[in-house]
Amino acid sequence: MMTKTKKFSIVIAGGGSTYTAGIVMMLLENADRFPLRALKLYDIDEARQAIIAKAIAIELKEKAPNIEFTWTTDPQTAFTDVDFCFAHIRSGGYKMREQDEKIPLKHHVVGQETCGPGGIAYGMRSIGDIIELIDFMERYSPDCWMLNYSNPASIVAEACRRLRPNAKILNICDMPVGTQRRMSQIVGLQPEDLEVRYFGMNHFGWWTSVKDKAGHEYLPQIRDYVAHHGYLTQVEVDTQHMDASWQATHKKAQDLLAVDPNYLPNTYLKYYLYPDYVVAHSDPEYTRANEVEDGREKRVFTAAQKIIDAGTSEVGAFPIDSHASFIVDLACAIAFNTHERMLLIVENNGAIANIDDDIMVEVPCIVGKDGAEPLTQGKIPLFQRGMILNQAMVEKLVVDAWIHHDYQELWQALTLSKTLPSAQVAKEVLDDLIVANREYWPELRHADHEVH
Ligand code: NAD
Ligand code: G6P
Ligand code: MN
């Protein structure tokens, strides 16, 4: 365990991400509890990263000159002498996110970043890149921990379980964090006042309890609110999920709740429970990738360029992504053995009693210096169990297909997904995805059976 006086060295993998600047500002804000001695950015896209990095360099020179700041595209430089790697890479970039969304929509199927065929396509791109990052980390800083929020987190986590079972990697998602902030607002508390029970997989789960520290149960009160408004609240609650399309998603939670009013649903379940609604409300010519390119990406890179041109951050500092402070909570839990309770993506091993041990689930965990200890959530009902087992086998088939370079397994994965109506449509979507992903996926072995 590290002592409280220790200062940390961090590498952010995906240095050119739209989130990097906000996370660095958040790190500065949290410097008293998580002090930095060195910060590095690592990316494979030198030009993209340089814009973010040069602006951050100006900010840090003005606000925290003691932090040694560098950026690089060289893995050895990036991963040498680091305590933590915060990983948020996007394999294939926005160009390929757009394809993940638009190709399925062309076939009247859900087109989404992490759910359905788009998430599967993204998974097939991400697995190799994340494994490579783990190998860099283990080669150059064997004691380093990777806090990974690169998507699709669920498929990535299953791939790590299979391919690097002993790696020091923790996979985490911000969606429960964001929704819990909304819940706290609904009941007039602060997010840190809430203690939850939750079961499922990443972007695929349910809250079974939301209590305050004194043990009062708020689930019925939140349920009554969500039944009318979904998770829509009046006040701006976070920086990340405020665009119009996100507001519609928060609202749609009321229809997710209707299917099983006992538990509070994760908003991502809409892609599995109402795929026809999602397709009907999507514009196949302008998807979320386009919205982000025209919104967040443009805002962040314009702000960075403005700082670079002026040579000072006085022209407008980057907004602090306070929402991302859960990453510091996680790093502190490991560094200082705080035994903080957090939702993480971990191997089940009995945490959910009546599903397989080897499924990567998302459940509350106690986090300390050796990583995560999952808290048991007991047995779950038939409906959720059926959904989870279905989705878990889809994701296992994806990882199998990546490992074996097997067309058949990937076709089965798409066919099994609740977002696809038939093996025929699954094949048509898959064949288009293969063409679009030629540069990124392993070449799949084909057993070319005509479908008649
Ligand atoms: P982005 O495209 O702006 O940034 C990703 C960066 O990663 C790019 O600069 C790209 O060049 C770089 N990159 C791609 N492949 C790489 C590799 N192999 N090694 C190093 N760098 C690489 O994307 P974004 O919108 O900022 O999102 C970044 C990631 O964070 C995505 O995976 C997104 O899905 C994820 N995300 C996850 C959560 C969560 O809760 N789990 C929340 C928000 C975003
Ligand atoms: C949520 C999810 C992330 C996902 C993000 C997409 O935060 O938890 O996993 O990457 O939304 O947001 P975007 O604004 O890029 O559509
Ligand atoms: Mn997520």
C-alpha cells in the first residue's frame, strides 16, 4: 500500500480523447487527495493528441507547474514509471463509430455504440488494442493498475478475462454513477449519501436497492418518480448526458420500468427492450457519432486551439469534468486501501447466485489495494436471468470469434442478440460490417453457406 504522502505518475491512454482535458482538470481539482508528480498522454494519433496536449501543457504551466507533463506516441516512453494507466481509447475513432451506428440502421436494426451489432463491431476492434495496452503496461511498469473505461466495456472485460486473466485491470462505467446522481436529486440527497445494490452486466443491469447511510430505502419513492418522468430531472446534473438524445434516453426509462416495476433499470436496456422504437426514432443519416462530432468534439478541440493560439488558458479554461471524479475514487481505493464501495465489471463467481461463474457482471464491489471484492447480490428473477444469460452468451461468442477468427461464431453472436430479428438479417448486417472493418478486425475464416 502506498502512503498518503506519495505522489503518483499517471499515463492517460487515448490522450487525444474528447474527455482527456476535462479529466486532467478534474485531477487538478482532486490534487489534495490524489497528488500527481507526473502526467503523460499516450495516443496512436499524434496530430489529434498534440492539440489536446499543447493546450493542457499551457494550463498546467499556469496552474500546476510541479507536475511533469509530457505526451508521446511511443509505448515505452508512455508506460515506463507509471502507477496508473487511465484508459479511454476509441478503436477506429468516430469514423468507425459512425459505421457501427449507420450500417445496422440501414437494415432497420439498432445502431448503437455499445449495444447490438454496433457494439459487437466495436468490440471486435477494441479487444486487440486493449490487450496491447495491458502488455505495454506489464512490460514497462509491472506494478501499474489500469483503470479502463474504453468501450465496449463488457466485451473488453470478457476478452481480458479470457486472454489476460491475471492483469491488473479494473473495468468501470460512468452510467450508473450518472444515473445515481439523478436518483440523489430525485430524493433530495447528495450522490455520496446513497448506497446501492445492483446486478447485471455493463450497460445491462438493474438497481434493487437505493438506501441512505442510515439504511432508509428510497427505491419506492424513486420508482414512483421514474414511472412518470424516467430519470429526467429539472436541474443540470452532469456535463456528459445532457444533449437532446440523452434526455430522450433518460425519459424512456419509464417504459423500461414498466416491464418490471420491481427494479430500477439502466437506461441502456432500451436498446434490448424497445429496439423497434429505437430504430423508428433514429435518423440513419445523422446518428450520435455525428451529434458528438458537431458538439462535444468540436467544443473541446476549438477550446484547445484557442488556448494554444493565445498561449494562455485565460481565454477560457477547459471545463472540469467533475462527473469523472469516480476515477479518482477508484485510484484512491487502490492506492490507499480505502475499501470504497463501487460498481465494477468483475467475474461473477457467485456474486449473482443463479448465473454462471464465468460471466463478467456489474455489481457493487469493495475496492482495496488488491483490487475488487464483489458483494453477493443473491438470486435474480427469471426475466432478468434470461436476459443476462442471453447477452452474456452473445458477448462470449464475440470473444470466441475474435480469438478463433471464426465467421460462424460471430454470425451466431449477432443472431443471438435481442436486437436482431433473424439469422438472415444478422448475416446481412455482419457482411456489411466485415467490409467496413477490414482494416481493424482479424480476417474471419468463412464457411460460406448460402442462406436459402
Ligand atoms: P475519442 O475518439 O475522442 O478519443 C479516443 C482517443 O483514443 C483518440 O484520440 C484515438 O486516437 C485514441 N486511440 C484509438 N486507438 C488507440 C490505441 N490503440 N492506443 C492509444 N490510443 C488510441 O473518443 P471519446 O468519445 O473521447 O471516447 C473515448 C473512449 O471512452 C471510448 O471508448 C468511449 O466509448 C469511452 N467512454 C466510456 C465511458 C464509460 O463509462 N465506460 C464513458 C465515456 C466514454
Ligand atoms: C455513457 C456510457 C459510456 C458511453 C457514453 C457515450 O457515459 O456509460 O460508456 O461511452 O455514454 O456518450 P456519447 O456522448 O459519446 O454518446
Ligand atoms: Mn459506460
